[in-house]
Amino acid sequence: MSYVPVGGAGGGAWTAIETVTISNQATVEMDLSGSHKMYQLHIDNLVPATDDVFLFLRFSIDGGSTFLSGASDYSWGLAGNGAGAGSLVDGDTADTEITLSRDFDPGTLGNGSTESYNGWINIHNANQTVNAVCVSSNVGMLDKDAELAGFTNQGGLIANINEVDAIQLLASSGNLTSGRVTLYGLGLS
């Protein structure tokens, strides 16, 4: 068996673009204006200021001046498992954002000493105008009751097909207290 390093064999390579260390702020906003084939957010130990909230993702098509939040701009679905809760599913076909955590137990974000949100979020088709911008993620967290939950998320911008050039992470209520978000881009080959 042989291994090809990332970026080898004529393919693209992941490049770190930006890291935001969260410090009691309402949103985390990042620029997607590059020409990457795909973007990926790594989220480490994100903790909200308010207990029992959801994590949302929104897109901008005007350089981050505004973020799309119309009543049917996004569609999303979530599936996973929680400790003692069995299989978990949730979703919405017409929403104001993509929900990256469950909106019922287990899975809402907590602000206790051991509670945090961790995972990665992939953003597909951000730099083109032919296909819908789609999101896929893989998350593990200790929720507001310090229960372990793990899930995958799929979603997308459905209001229009536009080149998106910025993202916004925010809690459903209150600020984001701490954590780190790193944005990577996959180069075009």
C-alpha cells in the first residue's frame, strides 16, 4: 500500500486561511472570497455565553456586509446519536439559517465547565454560480446537560444560486464566549 500526501499527484492542497479565537463576541465571520474548490471550518471547544442555545450558520453574497436570513433561504437536516437518547433527527426545508446543533435535547449548546461544541463543517460550491452552496458536517459535543451527542449535518443555501463570499457563525441567543474556529481552503487542481 502506498500513500500520497495531501496535495500530491497533481491535486489540490488544504491551506489554512484564517483562525479566530472567540472572545465574548456575537458572531464569527470569515471571508470566503478566494478561489478554493471547498472550504472547511474546524471548530474547537466553542462555548456560548447563554446556556441551552443552538449554533447557526449563514452566508453572505456581498462581502459580509449582510448575511442572508430570509424565512426560506436555507434547508438543512441533522442526524446522529446522543448518550441515552438513541437516534436523533431534525431538520427544516425553509429556514433563516442552517442549524448546526439540535433544537431539542440532547444537542443544544451549553456553557458549563465541561461543555463544548467540536467538529468540522465543509462548505461545497462556494465560489461558483451553477450549483447550490451545500454544507456537510461532523460534530461531537457535550451539550447543555453534559450529555455526549454526535451528529452529521447537511444543508444548503436554497434561496438563490450565488457565489457566496463570507460565512457567519452565531448562537440563537447571546454571544459566543470562547473557542477557536480555523478556516481551510482546498485548492483547485
